Amino acid sequence: MKRDTIIIGAGVVGLMCAYSLHKAGRKVTIIDEGDITNSTSFGNAGLLSAFDKGSLSYPGVITNTMKQMIKGESPVKVHPKLDPKLFKWLFKFATSANETRFKRTIMLFEKYGEETLGLYEKMQKKENLDFDYHRTGMLSVFTEDATYEKKLKECESKEAKNYKILSKEETKEYLPCGNEKIKGSILFNRNAHFDPQKVMLQTKEFLQKEGVEFILNEKITDIKFENKKVKSVSSATNTYKAENFILSTGYQTLLADIRKKSLMMTPAKGYSITFSMPNELKPKTSTLFSDLFIVMTPRRHSVRLTSKLELGSTDTNIVKAQIESIKSNFEKYTVPFEMKEIKEWTGFRPLTPNDMPLLGRDEEYKNLVYAMGLGWLGMTFAPSVGKIVKKMITKDLDNKDSDDILLFSGLYQ
């Protein structure tokens, strides 16, 4: 049977591509090697961080990371290995961390971030979905005087309506579990947060009811080409044909490697800890411990901490030392309380060196579209990516004809 569009990968980007294409009247099939509950999207913080958070490759990131390493608070760990691709990625990352690119990235984040929030809000209202969504801002907490003063200086050039500098008492209201070591905080009110698990499961359930085909627990291992098009993709047991193919495979590049397409992307291992805590100590909104690279997000019945960035690791297991490091850094700046019903998670995020996703048509095989490389920003931009991909396929656009691809795709930067 020949299908209209096959999406390989059922993370949040794959689901949002399916949603947009389905709404445009296309018959969509999603194929994934798991059952979607073990995807990287499930371990996401749930902070929709398009505004006032900055990118990973910011000016001074190398120096700041070295300082954190000396203090024992660094979220970054690079595993030494003789991998030319990783060294190339690190070099590209270092050269991307400049003021010019940083400003451009922030503008793009805000453009597509605002669109994404509108799309999430529309999905919930129109389809009656419950994402546990709250647009109550992001609390940035600072544990270093220097970074707090720098952020305060940056705020002078921002619109006053977009932020509020909180007093010690106000900080305590928003973050009751914070202690006296916190230097200061700023509430940036344009951000939102939700529960990634609800987003994934509710979107999948909706798509299934609407007739989108899901083929789960089946790993696609081969891709065949004919007459400048993708002819089919195959697993160990089945072969699937379609008019269009979308690669939304996260950090996994097997199919791109078969195509001999080198993607500037590396797997970045991250961790999350989900737990229950006393309600009177829960934060009012998603909280970023800016100097620790820790995000704390309240959920309906729990709280989630996310942190750590391991490069060069292929270990899929939870490393207890990393979990304990997150807890230790977090506990330095919070009052004592007991974490209950703890669930630990680790997974790999598809990270590009300049924070730009890899979007667009393959240059040679025009019915092959890439939608990957969003790092930990998959939740933040997935609906916008889905909309871009839908437009490309339904209007049969080349990359050069899509302003969104030319602006936002790392394939052209």
C-alpha cells in the first residue's frame, strides 16, 4: 500500500507535523521504534522558553562553563573520545557563541515562540485537549551576583511590561522553597509551561481518533531511492511506500547516514527528576536557576527538575552521580524538604551547534523532508515546525521558496 506522507519519529515534532498535515487534509502515517512514552519529549522540562532565556551558544558560554566547573556546579560534561564529528561540532559551537548570532537567534526564538504558543492555545481550545498549560511567565533565579547584575543591566533595554524585578519577599512568594543564598530574581512574563506527558499522550490520542495511522515499536533501518525520490523505507519485517517522507528521528541519524547526508548535530544526554513535594513549597511558575542550568517546573500533581548536558556519551543508562549532582546543586539554594515518588529519566537531545533546527527538503531527493535537531527546544517550537513542514509539502515548495526555511533552518546557516 502506498501512503501519502510517512513521518519517521513520534516525538513532539513528529506529532505536530502529523497534526498540521492532517488538518490540511493529508493522510498521515507515523512510524516509531518505541511506543512514544520512552521518547526524549517525555523527559522535557515543559518550559516553553522562547523569551528572555537565551540560547545555548551565547557570548561567554565557554568562560562561564569553566567557572562553574571550578565551583563544581557545571551542568556540562564532555566525554573525551576520538570522534572528528564531535570535535567539528564543538568548534562550530564555539564560533557560533558570538554577539551577532546571539541577537539573531533571540529574534528568531521570539518570532517562532509566539507563534507556537498561539498554536498550542488553539489546539487546546479547538480540540478540547488538556495540556496543563499555563502562561504565567518564567522566574529567573540568580545565585551569582555578577550574572544577576548583568541581567539587570540587560533589562534596561527591554520593554518594562515584559518583566518584573522581584524583591526578596516577592521571590519567596513565587519560589517558597528558595533560601537566603539566592541573590535575586526576575519574572519574565511572556513564557509558558505545561506537562509534556499530557501533550504527547493527548495529541497522540486525538490523532488516532482522527484516523492518523500509528505503526509503533518498529524501527526503520533502511531507505531506498529511485529517480531522485525516496521510493520506500524498511524495517526488519516490512517495507513502506509513500509520496512524502519526513525524518523526525531526534538525535538518530541512521537514515540520513544511508542517504550520505552529514547533519551537523550531536546527541546531548540530559536528565530529569520528577517528584512530589509539599504544595506550600511548590513554585508558582516554571523557574530557571540561571547559573545552574536547572529548570524547575510545577505540574498538576508533581514537580520536575531538568539539567545536565553530556556530550560524547552513548550510555543510555541513568548515571546516579549525575542525578546526585543535580540534587546537590539544587539543594544549595533551597530549604530542606523531602522529594517523594521520585522518577528519574535520562535521554538524548538532538543538539545543533548554533541552536537552529535542521529543517527543509533534501537537495537531491525532493520528497524527503528533515524536521529534527531542536535540542531541548522541541516542545518550544514543535507546532511552528509542523506548520512550516505542512506548508512546504502542501504547496510543494522548494527550500528557496520558503522564508521560514531560509530564516530558521540550520541547514542554511
